[in-house]
Amino acid sequence: MPLARSLSVTSLSGLEDWDEEFDLEDAVLFEVAWEVANKVGGIYTVIQTKARLTAEEWGENYFLVGPYVESNVRTQVELIEPTNPILKRTIDKMNASGCKVYFGRWLIEGSPYVVLIDVAFTAWSLDRWKSELWENFSIGVPWFDREANDAVLFGFLTAWLLGEYAAQCEEPPHILAHFHEWLAGLGLMLCRRRQLPVATIFTTHATLLGRYLCAGKVDFYNNLAEFNVDKEAGDRQIYHRYCLERSAARCAHVFTTVSQITAIEAEYLLKRKPDIITPNGLNVKKFSAMHEFQNLHAKSKNRIQEFIRGHFYGHLDFNLDKCVFLFIAGRYEFSNKGADIFLEALARLNYLLRVNHSDVTVVAFFIMPARTNNFNVETLKGQAVRKQLWDTAQTVKERFGKKLYESLLVGQLPDVSKMLDKEDFTMMKRAIFSTQRQCQPPICTHNMLEDSSDPILNCIRRIGLFNCSADRVKVIFHPEFLSSTSPLLPMDYEEFVRGCHLGVFPSYYEPWGYTPAECTVMGIPSISTNLSGFGCFMEEHIADPSAYGIYILDRRFRGVDESCNQLTSFLFQFCKQSRRQRIIQRNRTERLSDLLDWRYLGRYYISARHMALAKAFPDTYMYEAQDPTSSSGFRYPRPASVPPSPSLSRHSSPHHSDDEDERYDEDLEAEKDRVNIRQPFVAKTKK
């Protein structure tokens, strides 16, 4: 049984189909994560979107395990009695022993079963379990680290659940437990320590130490082999967390990460090479006609334009039809997420647009939650002024229309000079005077609690992008998650992304990158880097990513200034595209969504589960990995027609004229791309 051969690449190429179905009749899957029905970060999106596919595969034998958070349960979970008799006995036994364990359905696609554990209810056991953790693993957890304390409680309760389930089974069970991130890792360690009949998988979506080191502005990727990991973790007071993560990775039957770049990182920091890469996917909803998602873009763009009209009232001296909307979104990590290099590139782009007398205006949105106490009064006033102007225009229009109607009724052409009376002109003059503004349009939409020390605001002060009339680049910092109920920008995140022209994510540390992936699925071009899992994945599977609206910024082999110049060039060339070129590019970007569909990428998780079962129960299951170095498979070719991408991405290509764009044939290109899609990895399994 060739289990030693590991599949440690993300390539979808060279991977054969399974010869037979996998028998899951007597196997049960528990997927354990702190973010089950509890949104904290990107792992929530992974589990939520993957649940439907996993539930279809495992049926009634699939259970998600997470913490009980009452506010989330009230809105996301339907509590019911356990349908599985073994699990019902398990939960009843735990509840009778002083625990609080709940069972229900998570109200998302696939409606998976969830087992939610109230960690606070068993906090009285914390000191005893910490002592056991020290005795068994020599890991001490300080009293002041609340998150680590929760991880201890959650880990022991999860191991208790799995152990009790195994004890309640009449026949030897085949239990598979998949643990996500260090917060759930202790449960895995205890399963192995107690020798429970459980096949274990540990997935790290980002290493703890890697995130901390990158935030400290070290040359991370060029010095991976040089770090004294114990010292670095200790210096940052996360040594106990690091030990939990490293131990879970080392104890697991199968260790996975979400990207090749994170696999390299894990090999050096966690001291184990991942057995398989499990890229993150999305549930892709395809439109029956290509123009449908373009219509959604136009509709959402109009709503953003309405916000811009209010935000820049009194200074609306640019053409909104020649306005390009850029955005960056995600966790507020100024350097890790690339907000620093994006702002610097915007300053250079502003200079280029001004010296070239461009009529294009760029509005760059920063959607990064920070500490605020309320909306900015000036920002709210802008939206109120816009609404007042709209109401005035509607009133005058109704009065004008009524007079026109009455004139036509009597068979006379209207006297235009009499259509608007003195009262109408007075109303319009008052409306115009109300748009006068003595200050510049605000940068930030909210009142920041730490304005003087905020990294984004301080950088904007340094580069001088203050939304002046002469600037061709305007900046709006929205330090709050988007919501359709907001009085300021009433749009949810998906609608906002659809309305933008380009997502910019020049991250220095990004194990996967859901934000550019979401852009791709919605047909919005994006800029990523070769230090993000998403960027590396797309480079591997697309011959010319920029032709499909996926711009890959080199942050691994270039200095900061060189990377900033490259980003500026990407942005400047994008601003020079015609409206037709942007439409063509969006069509191509949307076609890449098949690459990111869980129907394809979910097979990697399936493979990891089969590998774990074969390692834990070799007498029952057998796994045979295919050779990942095979050259067969698929790779999106460069489009046959002219790609509307920056010229610097095609060094040997001459400049293309508008006439050449007429060669573009959407249906022909789409058909060729469909031919190039093949099924990803599926392993051979035997029972």
C-alpha cells in the first residue's frame, strides 16, 4: 500500500479518476472547528461553503463540531433531537456528567448537522485539564490567555465527545475526525494520546508564527530556514499556542494546508511536510446567459455611484462614467494584507494620471474593520444632501410634467420659458447653495478611536492623497464591514464587489485569499501576489493569468519598491482600458469560476479523508495515490483573441489597436475554455 508517496502539490493535472465508489456505510465524519456556526475569519467561509458537498457525500454520517455561542445559535441553528442513536446516547451521557452539548441543523446550504459544545459551562474543569495537558504534553497555558484557555476546554470536550461516541458503538467504529487550526488541535492530540479508534486530519489555514513574523516586517520567505522557531514564538508570547499547533500537525494521521506557499512555511515552522494540499473553494452559481452577471455589475455600480455623488458633493468635478472603482477588503493587517504597498502605488498612479492628463478618475475603497465610535457627521451629511437634491429634482420634474401634459391636452406646443416659474427656480437655487462645501470630502467614513495612530490614515497623510480636486485618485476608508442596512452605503459585500472594477490584494502574507477568489467567481478582475495561495494556484493553472483578469504581483523575488512600481503599472494600464476591453475581461474572469468550484476542489478533501482512513484502519481501507508529476491534465491557454491586459505582461506582444479587438469571439473562447476543464484528483480506494 503506497502510503509513503504524498500528494503535496495543488496541481489539478495528471490526476486520474477513481475506479470505484468509496463505501462510507460504517464510517462517520466529525469536522471540528472553532468557527462552526461562529464567524471569526476565513475558516468560517471554508466550512460553510464546503458543507453542502460534504453532506452530499456522507449523508447522515456527517457532523460538524463547534462552540455554543448563544447569539449565533439563535440566528443560524435549528436545535433538534439527535437523529443518530449512538450520538444521542453520547450527548445524553455527557450532559448527565456536567456538560452542555447541543445538537441541531446549521441553516446553510446542505443543512448539515452540528454538535455545539458550551465551553463556558465546564470552565470549572480548566485547571484540572491544564494539569493533564502539562503532564501529557509538557505544554503550559498562561491564565491570562483567554483564547488559549477556550482552546483547552474545547479540545478536552471534543476528545470526550469522540471517545464517548466510540464507547457507545457496539461494533468497532470507523471514526474520522478533521480538525481545523490550532484552536481545535488539542482534541486531535488527546485522541492520539488516548489511542481512540479515530482517523485524524489536521488542516492549518495559516501558521500562527508565520502571521506574527510577517506582521513584524521581517524578510520572511527568504529566511524560513534560518528562524529559531522556539525563540521567535517565545519572544512574541505565543509559545504555548505554537506548541499546540505544532503538536497537532505532528500527531495527525494526515496533515494538510490550503496552498503550496503555506506548505513550504509549515515544513519549516511546524516541522512537518503536508501530505496533501486542500485548496479552498466556493459554491459557484452559474448564470444561464453571460449578460446576466454583466447586468448585475451595472446595477451595483450605479448604487456605488449614488454613494459617490453624496460623498463628494460640492467637489463632484469628475465624470462618473469615466470613474474606475478599486477596492481592498479583509482583516485590518496593514502590512500583511498589502494596504501599505497599495497606498504607495495609488500615490504614484495619481502622479501618472495627472502628468498624462488622463480624464479617468480612480476611487479606491479600503474596507477594513477598525475601532470606531460612529459615522462621520460630514459623510452622513453628504448622503442627506444628495437625497435632498434628488427630492428637489423630482418635485420640479413633476411640476414640469404636469404643465407639459396640460399644454398638450389643449393641442398647443408648450412655451418653454413658462414651464418653470419663479418658485421652481428658487427651489433649484436653494438646492445648489446647499451643495457648497468649505472642506474637502472626508477620507474616512467613520470617527476613528485611534485616528492619530491609525496606519492607513497616517500613510494617507504622508503621501498627501486628501481627495483634492486636482487629484485623479480619491480614497475612501470604510472601517466597518459592509451591510445592506447601513444608512451610509446600504450594500452587502457581494453586491459591492460586483459593482467595482478591480479588487486589489497585494498581500505579503495570504495563505489562500478568499477575497480575490470571490472576485473571480463574480467576474471581477483582481490583483493578487505570488505569496498568496490563490495567486500561486492561478499561476499554475492559467497560461496567461492577466489575460483572464488575474494580475499576479511579484512580491517574492522583488524588493518593495520594485513590487510597488509593478503594481502601479498594473493599475495604470487597467485605467487605460476602454469600456469594451473591461467587459471582455470580466467575461473571461467569470469563466475561471469553474476552477474554484467545490465540485472540483472538494476532491482534495476527499483524498485527504481516504488517506487518513487508510492509515488509521489499514485492514479495512486502502489508498493509492497517483503520481502528481504527470504532465497530462489541463491548463487554461492564452485566449486566441487579443487579451485586454497590461502590455507589460506580454513582453513580446506589440501594442494592439481597437480594430484588433473586433476579433474577440466570446462564444468561441468560452467553448475552448470548457474543453480545457477536466476533473481534478480522485483517488482509488478499496474496501
